[in-house]
Amino acid sequence: MHHSQISPPPQSRLLIRLAIIFGLVPVLFGCALPNQGPNHWQNNWQSPLSHNHPLAGKIWITSENRYVSPENLLKRLEGQRHILIGEKHNNPDHHRIQAWITSRLINAGERRAMVLEMIRMDQQDTVDQYVKTKPGVSSSAGLGNALKWSTSGWGAWGHYEAILKPALAKNLPIYGANLGFSKMRAIARSGLPALKLETLKALRLGTDSPPMKAPIMGAMEAEIVQAHCGMIKPGRAGNFALIQLVRDASFAHIMEKSAKNMDGTILIAGAGHVRKDRGVPMHLRRLANTKPNTLPITIFTIAAIEVAHGLDHPEKYGEIYGAPTPPFDAIWFTPRMSNRNPCDRFKKKN
């Protein structure tokens, strides 16, 4: 196996950016990619590498150990309260898959709230005001300008515009779920005490809550160290893992709130956030369990994952996530954007 093709676990750009703010790691990633519409992903890959990999384009259902068609996947999504679609942020094919799924569900009549990692909670007023003043599909292009997307670090607005366009056309709600930079810096310095008591209560987080205990936090800390090429020492990784935990809990909280009077939600986030074992789904289940006399919620997680040389069976992709099997309900495999390991690039500079 060429390990150079397996990058550190997919963590959010924001964690890496926060590490940069604290002077812990260099800038390793960046992208500005052309837009493609939601109906052109098949047999028209935008990622340049590994088109001939045996898994490229295939969809794997983890619990059934079998491949399914895109239409079969869509049928499985019908009636799910929460649908989480994970991405590698700089892969345009991942965004096209997200846009295709979103478009098909919403155009079929499902009323779903869109929840995005890429929009901060402190930008919600901007989203609401813009959609209110310019309702309908015509607002999709200008929304990026209103959010100052070009300086956000999330790549081309066109990728996310295609995802949001069906929701905007039907005046469905769009929610920013991410923490503000100042709040993340405060957590990095002070941990949970940086959050207000009412926030901790809403997120059901505290020093004695299950997510704060081993093995979850230990695994998250190890993942943070690996994702940042070992430049964050284990002793400092705890609060950075805590940022990830609070972000996941915040995503879940907003999803549950926004699902009211809707058919459900769709979360667009990095693949690491949608993993079933310790990502947003864990917090969705926790929040649901605190509400008496409620029916069990239904959650379906999809991860768009780049194929890797030497990994020709879907089950093998669990190792990328430090898990015995891939921690998702479904995987949609795509070609790769690059074979460079960002950690190798950093080592050459030092």
C-alpha cells in the first residue's frame, strides 16, 4: 500500500485554521475549483486521479456489505429524519454528489432544513436577511457575496451554491451550525468553562457527560494529533479535541431544532463530523434520549470518500478512521484530488 495516498483523518479546515492561529502548524491546504452542476457527476469526474480504481463511483452499504445504485441509496433516504452527507472539503466531486442528493430529495417534495458546517452561527442573521429580501432561486449566487465567502477559506462558492439552490428555490430554511472563531479560541484556551452554562445545558455537555470520558475523548485526541501531523502534542490536543466535540454537539442541536415542522434535515459537513460512532450522530442520539415520550429518531450517514491505492475493498477504509469498519451507513467512493500527503509536504519544509 502507498501510505502517501492516505492522508490524516478528514478533519475540518477550521480546526487546522485554529491551529494556525495558535502557531502550531503551517498552512497545508487550499483549493479553488470549478463548479459543476448536480446532474453531471457520473462518468465526468472532476478529481484528476485514480479514475480506474475498482471502487471509484461505487456506493457501499456498510451494514449489508453490498453495493447499491444511486437510486437505491435515494430510496433509503426517504423518511429519514436526519441525513448527514460528509465530504473532503477540496474535492469537487463530493460537492456534486451532495448537490445531486439534495436536489433529488427536495425536488421530490421533501421539506428539509439545510444545515451547514461552512456557515457560522454568528452569520445566521446575514443568511436570514438575505433570503428574506431576495427569496427564491435568484438569491443563491448573491448569498455567497453576502457571507463574504471568497475570504472564508471554504473554496469556491459555486460548489455550495449548487447544494443550496434547491432549498433556496423552495424557500426552505438554511442554518449555519459552526462555532465562531472567538468561541473556538476560547475553548482552545480554557476548555468547557469557556462556554456559558445555558449553552452547556442545551448541548447536554459537562465534565461527567459520556462524550467527555474515555474512550471517546482519547480517540478524538489521537485523531487530532494525527490530523495535524504530530505538530500538536498530545498534552495540548485535549482542548482541540474538545472543540471538535462541541462543534459536533452544536451541529446536532441545530439539526434537532431545525427539524421541527419539517420532514427532516440535511447536514453538509466534513466526513469526520458525520461518523456514526463519535460524530454528530452520537449527539443526535444523546439529545433525543433526553426528551421523554418521543419516538426514536432516524439517522442516515453518507460519506464521500476518495479511493486509495491498495485499498480495493470498502471494509478496509475503516483503518483511515481508526475503526474496524467504516463508521458510516453508506460510502460513495470517488477519485482523488491529490496523492500528496500534507504531512510529507510539511516535513520537506522543516
